[in-house]
Amino acid sequence: MNVAVNLGGVAVGLAILWLNVRKWWKGNRDPKELIPYGAGSALGSLSTICVGGALGWGASGIAGLFSSVGSKGVETTTGTSGAAAMPTGRMGVLTPEGGVITCLILVGVVVLYKSAGKLEKRRIMGGFVTFAILGFLPGVAALLGWWPDSVNWAGAKVLEVLSRGADAL
């Protein structure tokens, strides 16, 4: 997957992350308030490894679009270029079973989005956008390397239980 992420895109992703964490930190710090942003983040980060699929195409397009917007914003604001290219990487690969779990996560996020209020919808989208950008960065991908492994494991476990029944537990 050919992804173009630059400093401007990273600035946008970090700004969205900061705005969401800041509001939660200054509030009552109820973990439930992180669910919308976290759900979007989970799907956005997984989207970066959905090579050849619609989620991967979307994440790549979001990273490119926000990198373009961000570099223009940095240039307009500071007079310096925000277009310096960033290296990209991947946090892993999805197995077929992990792909099924990713689709189920997508369904869950869509259901959450449909039932959410306006502010929660923005948080879901903010989480998705943040990690559709930052998830392509090698450092972030390394920090999240456990995530695709966990999704793949969950998919394999579900398949095992469905195939073998209670013996798989």
C-alpha cells in the first residue's frame, strides 16, 4: 500500500488526539467517556493493515488528505513546510480469522456511531482519523504491534470454539 504521510498529517493526528484526551483529562476522567474515541481509534489503527481492502484504502486516503491539509496549515501558519515526508510502516498483518474479527469490530463501531449523539459521533470519527494517520508511522506501529496479534488470536479462538465446541475452551 502506497501511503504518503507527512509532518502536517502527523500534526493533525496529534492535534485530534490531544483535543480528545485533554477534554477527558480536564473532566471527571470517567473511562466510559473514552469509548467513542477508543472505538474509532481501534478501527482506524486496524484499517492501516487492511491492505487491498476498503478499510485500508480509506485509511490511506485519510492519511493523504489530512497530510495535505496539515502541511498547508503548517505552511500558512508558520511559513515553514509541513510537507516533509515521514517513514511509514505496518504493525502486522491480519490472518483470515483476524479479518473476520476486524469486520465484526467495524459492525460494532457502525452500531455505536448510529446510536451516538453528535459529540460522540465526532469522537468516533476523530479516533478513526487519528489512528488512520498515526497508525502508518513505524514508531506507533511498533507500539501497537500487539493489536493485530490480539485480533488474529481472537479470530482463531472463535474459529476453534465454533469448530470444536466446549473442548476448545
